[in-house]
Amino acid sequence: MNPGEAWTLLDQSDVIFSAEEVQSSIATLAEAISRKLADKNPLVLPVMGGSIFFAGQLLPRLRFPLEFDYIHASRYGGEMTGNQVLWKVEPRENVRGRTVLVLDDILDDGHTLANIRERILAAGAAAFYCAVLTQKEKGVAKPIQADFVGLTVPDRYVFGCGMDCKGAWRNLPAIHAVRGS
């Protein structure tokens, strides 16, 4: 997407959640995660690249010891529809015997996150938890449910706060939806 197309997309989008609503949600998530995992010394694994915004906002609010690494798996690859899960960086040996907290930007159909859970548990994690900034209302059962959910978004194509639209606008502090989606 060229810059002109990106600006047109933004100008013609709908704001679903403001930057203030996003920040409030992340603060609430941090409290819930802290209550559940503060005594677990979890290994936190954000899913690159969508969760970079979420991880960067959430981690300073977690007031307990943790270890940090990352994974990279995606079904979208710059497209607006998902395909097969592509692994760029798989879980490492450091998950063995650990409580693992995976951070992701959105729980859409759930296939990527379910695949991530399967890989992490197969690698020997003692416990698996996931936190998502957003969860999409689909009206159908998903293969995984998030343990911690920030915001529920409508079944539209959303972007901002780490989520992109054809590679653009991950950096927005608010959550937008493509008009007509």
C-alpha cells in the first residue's frame, strides 16, 4: 500500500476504540494478569509483529518478575484474509517446564493462537496462558479462548494498536475499522 492509499484508508475508517479506551483496557488487563501470574515467574512471549504495540504498553504495567522472549507466527502475511500458519520464529527450549504467557494483538478465528498453544505445550511448557488486546466477535466457536481479553471488536477488519491493514497503520494509538468491512 502506498502512502496515499494508506491516508485514504485512514480517512475513510471508523474509530472503534479511542486511544484512551485502549490504554484503560491495557491497564485493566495488567491488573488481571498480575493477580493470576504474579507468583509464577512467567516466560512472556509476544507474537511478532502485531503484538509489539500491546507488549510495549503492557509489560511496564506488570509489577512482578518475568522473563521475556518472542515468537513469530502469522496467517496473514500482509493480506486481509488468513491462510496456513507460517512460523518465522518458533518457541525455544526456554519454554520447557515454564508457565508461558503469550501476548497477541487479536483473537480472530483463533487458528493462529491455537497453533501457538499446541507448539508451546508440545515444547514442554508447564502451563499456557494467552492475553489478547482484542477479540473479534464472530458468533461461532473458536478453537481457543483467551485467558485475558482487553477489548471486543465487531466482526470487521480492524487496524491500529499493532494490527495492520495491508502493512499500514500498526502505529495508531486507537483502533479503527475499514469502512464497509
